[in-house]
Amino acid sequence: MASWLEPRPIDLEMSEHGFLAAMLAVVGCEVMVLGLVLGYFTYRISRILERAEGVGAATFLEVRKALGQLR
């Protein structure tokens, strides 16, 4: 077998380095996507809670107005 076909230790180290760099990039992308998804869900939940709070406040004011008219 020709000696130039055999992998040298430096080639294996560079291949491992490239693989680790690629995996780090993949993990970074996964973390970024999960962060965006969790941020979106947090935003949507906060908007829903604000609307529920607004409905509760409006109901309270209507009840207070209705009770005030009974006096």
C-alpha cells in the first residue's frame, strides 16, 4: 500500500477538530432555535395574560357601575 494513502496523525487531528467545530455549530443553532421558540411562547402567554387582566378589569368596572346604579 502506498504510504501517501495512509492517514497521518495531523490529518486525523484536523478531521476531529473539524467534526467538533461542526458539532459545536449544530448545538449552537439548536440552542438559538430553542431560545427563539421559548421566547415566542413567553411573548404569546404574556399577551394572553394581559388580555385576561384587561377583561377582568373591565368586568370589575362594569359590576361596580351596575352596583352603583342600584343605590
